[in-house]
Amino acid sequence: NAGVTQTPKFRVLKTGQSMTLLCAQDMNHEYMYWYRQDPGMGLRLIHYSVGEGTTAKGEVPDGYNVSRLKKQNFLLGLESAAPSQTSVYFCASTGINQPQHFGDGTRLSIL
Amino acid sequence: LAKTTQPISMDSYEGQEVNITCSHNNIATNDYITWYQQFPSQGPRFIIQGYKTKVTNEVASLFIPADRKSSTLSLPRVSLSDTAVYYCLVGDIRKAAGNKLTFGGGTRVLVKP
């Protein structure tokens, strides 16, 4: 069982570059989430989606965009990367009355 | 969203029981209490979830008093591999808008030989 798969696992960017992080889940979950985790801290919600074609802002949405064109995929985009976006990014998915299932994260460094 | 408060860190020894208490004074009627475990370089992993009284599964027990303003995660006979960060979260998992969870700083549990 793959569960939640994040691509890539590691990436180094230069300030101003753009990139897209991909999250894929094979559990037919309706809800998907993007979090960031900074050193020694808990996870903070960036954006989330309650279904295909829908997205909503979380706690720290600035500087990020998302898309949910297919139910199984949730993309997180950085249009113009900034050093403050250096972090570990986690994707999660769930259904109603279920706990969230997390991927193993994408480590992103922005120089 | 209900805010949670839990100890920053706890030390224990192999074979001992570890109890982590989480305070959530503003818990709402429809909120559930969920605990996650996170190892370094991995995403959080679901441990246990409950609404009231006691819940037990193969890895942990969750005790919730009648007023639901706190909860205690109990890990029986811990081993070195239980060294991790444990997060207590409170939220309504039934909401159609999805269970947006607020992660606090968690409790770092160190199990010593």
C-alpha cells in the first residue's frame, strides 16, 4: 500500500525560482492538506482541499498556491521562492471520521 | 479550534509506562481527541483517537475524563523505538470542511536503555 506519496523528497532552489510539489494518495480520500514544519515546531496548515476542484486557505497560505485537478493529487506551488520558505513540507489525506494519513515529507531549501 | 497544551519533553526508561497529559480547556462538543507520533524525517503517524472515557488499541490507551478538558496518552512498556515526538490534537473530524488540525509543539519523549 503506497498511501500518501510526496515528490520530490529533497530540493534546493535559488531565491526567486518556482517549483511544484506533488502529493498523490491512493486511498480515495476526499480531503487533502499541505503543511509545513520548521525545526523544533509542530506542523502548520498551508492550504487544504475538501474535494476535486476545490481548495481553501489554511493558517499560513501566503506565497503558496495549490490545485486539485484530480481527486488523488494535490499540488503545492511556489511561484517565487523565498528563504523563509525553507522548510519540510508534509502532505496528508483523509476521509470523514478518519485520521489523517501523512506522507514522508519534502525537504526544501531555498538559498 | 481548541488549543492544546502538553509538556515539552519527557524522559523514560525501557519497559516503563509513559503517560503524556494534554490540556484542552476549550474543547467543543463535537471535537475528538487524536494523538500522532512523529519520528525524525518522517510524517506524523496516527496512534489513537477518542471522544470520551477510555480507548485502547494495540499500541496505546487514551484516557479522557468526563469534563473532556484534558486527556492522557498511555504507552505501556516503552522501548527505544518509541523515542519520538507525540502530538495531541483536537478537532471535529466529522466536518465536511475537513478536519483542519492545529499541531502544537508536541512532547518529545526520550526512552533510555
